[in-house]
Amino acid sequence: MAETETEAALRTLAHNVRAARTRAGLSLDELGRRAKVSKGALVGLEKAQGNPNFATLVRLADTLGVSVSALLEGPAEGRVRVVSESDVMPLWAGGQGGEARLMLTTAGPSPVEVWRWRLEPGEEYPSHPHQAGVVETVSVTAGRMILVVDGAEHPVEAGQTATFDGDAAHTYRGAGDETCHLLMTVHLPPGPTSS
């Protein structure tokens, strides 16, 4: 990704975080405390400096009651959006080549995030519990995965879809001997929440 695109993405992120924090009526100190992000990191982020990791973005979005892509995207254009995988930078990269890309988030009072994931066999992503009311689905399009929710393992194979409440600890793990491709949706509860 060209540096100018990265700078533009950081500027958009900085603007969106600042706007969401202002709407929520939170100081930098209070947002940092609730989201477990240092004040220094937040100051840098709002100045379009630094490179926040995926877990930090998720905690900020949860605390601010918005979707991750509401923090990352510029204003929506037109009635139809078509997003190519190559247009979206991965927000998570696994040690064996897996990755997760947030393709888009639907508009409206109960937004839905649409993600594309690739997991190599044995590769896993552990997620912290989300805010109450978040529901996730995973639809495996190729390969196999193990979905771990509250410590219980659930195999999900190509052609299968699973759903669960996202406020429990959960992990996605590639299984079998081939790459697992899956579409994940995150259904967010309506309206801003306070924690």
C-alpha cells in the first residue's frame, strides 16, 4: 500500500475517532480508561500518528458504540458500494499467512460488519468478548475451522454457517490440512452504547 494511502487512512481514522469521542462526550483520559488504551496512544491516533493494531481498534469501536469500519471509512458514496478485497488492507495478519479484511459495514441503526478471513491449518485468532448484544456468524466457504466459544470447540466445515453471541470469549482456528476461507459478519446492537 502506498504511503500516501496509509497517511490518508490514518487521517480518516484520526478524524473519525475524534468525532466519535466528541459525540460520546468522553475525554481522552476517560476513553483511554474504558478502552484500555494509553492516553499517549490516543493522542497520537487523533493526530494521525502511529499505527494502532486490530485489537486496539476493536476496543475503541466497542467503547465508542460504533463499528470498526465507522472508524476507518470516509463518507459513504451512492446507494451501492462494491468493495474489492484488494482495496481493503488486512486488519489482522497471522503468523502463517492468514489474514482478516473488513470489507464493509452496512449503514443504519443496527450495522453489520462483513469480514473476509483466511486461516492456515493450526493458525488462530483469539478475540476478546465484545459488548453485549453483538452477534457474530461465520460461514466457511473452503476448508475447515474450529470455532471456540467459552472454551467449547465447534467444528465448522465448507458449506456450514455458525452463529453465536459475541460477548463471550471466542477464537477462530484453522483446521484440517488446507487453507480455511470464511465470511464473518458482526451484527452490532442499535445506537451508541455507554459502558
